Amino acid sequence: MKNLVLRSLTGILFVALLVGCIVGGDLSFFILFNLVTLLTVWEFCHIINKSGMASINPIINVVGALLIFWTFRQLNTGEVDDRSAMLLLTPYLTLLILLFVFELFRNAKTPIQNWAFSVLSHVYIGLPFGILCTLAYHQGMSANGYDFAIPLAVFIFLWTNDTGAYCTGSLLHKYFPAKLFPRISPAKTWVGSIGGGVLCLVAAWIMSESFARLTLCEWIGFGLVVCIFGTLGDLVESLMKRKLGIKDSGHILPGHGGMLDRFDSSLLAIPAAAAYFGLIEAFARL
């Protein structure tokens, strides 16, 4: 009971903070996801180093991931022209070059793994949160201005998918026991995933009634994309934890594990959502 209360309080505070900062405006959004990127990359580096698979520098990789996030934000605010865009990439490209050169002087046992996991921390974590800036600025109704509806919807769809999957799976798994991916996550069932998808459709309908950014069909497509790739993102992190031999990525959120445990679904759902909107725009121009 004590653990349940702790988990519930942490969950409520987490959701309130995330929603409040996204809805609160450009500055609170920027501060929040700077912090999220920093903590998540730091946690990733810690679990990789602890596993012994590689030896990577958390400070350098945090800076690399933050540079990606800042670059995406600046590119999407409309404050940078095309001629200046390349200059924004210069700090990250410089860090990336130094990251490779650095291994020449370390004399480490696992240089290739060090390179691979360092770049992975940028691509797996820094890039998705950078792309979230594209959804916040580019997909909004206000030209070159921050709009909270789309990034907020990503997390609403993820939460409704998790809730629907848990409730449906708990109620119906005895009657429909087929596992979704037993090799990686034995607890996930097909019936739970379908239940999560159905609740996502309900959330998409509510969003279409609340925000006229997209048509009903576009909202439904958006919800399904986030639902599917959010589930895959969860499985990807489960695979990583299984290979590393850990249960939770960290303990920063009491009762909920670490930052990767809380944002794993979004790390695939955000790029997938950006690709979805890119396809909509491409077809609209035909």
C-alpha cells in the first residue's frame, strides 16, 4: 500500500509538471526538455558504464545531446535564416569529431563500443527531444510560434495507450492470453495493446473536438502512429534492459524507475509522429 501511494503521488506530480511546462509556453517547454535530455542521457551513460560494455563520458554526451536539442529549437523558431543554419551545427559537429579523436589518446579496451554508445546516446535521446521542438513550432497553427497542442497530444496518446493496455490486459488476459512479444516483455498481450489503441482513438476524437489544428482523420492517424511506435519504443528499452541485466534504468522517480523508463515510449513515438506529419505535407503538395 505504501509503495502504491508513493507511485501514485510520483505519477501525479510527474504528469502535472510535464503538462504544466508544455502548456506554460516556450520558455517552460525549453527548460523542461533541457532537463529531461540532460538527466536521461546521464542515466543512459551510467547504465552503459556500469554494465562494462563500454566506457563513455556522461558530460561530453550530455553536451552533445543538448547541442542537438538546441539546434532543432533554433531551426524551428524562425529566428535563423538558411545561411545561418549551418553555423548552428558547427558546435555539435566539432564535438562529434573530438569524440572520435579522443579515443586515439584514451588507449581504452573498447574504443568501437565507446564510439557506438556515445553516438547512440545522441541519436536515441537527444534527437527525439530535438524533433519534439519541430512538432511544437512547425505543426502549430501560429506561424513560427510555439504551440503546445501537438507535443501535448504525443504524451496524452502515450499515457492513454499505457492505461488502456494495462486495464484491458488485466481484465481480459485470461480469455485472450496471446503474448505480444514474449521474448522481450512477457507481460504484454495483444488484447492489452488493442485496448490501448482503442483508448488512443477516443483520445484522438477528444483532441479533434478541442483543437482544430488537424482534421478528425489526421488526429486518428496521429494517435495510432504514437500508439504503435510508443509500444515499440517501450519494447526497445525492455530489450536494452534485458541485455544489460537490469530491471529499472534508474531510481530518480520513486515507484517509477528512471528517466528512460518514463520516456522510453516517446523516443520512438516522437520521430514517428514527425514522419507522419511529413507524409501528410508531402501528399498535400501533390
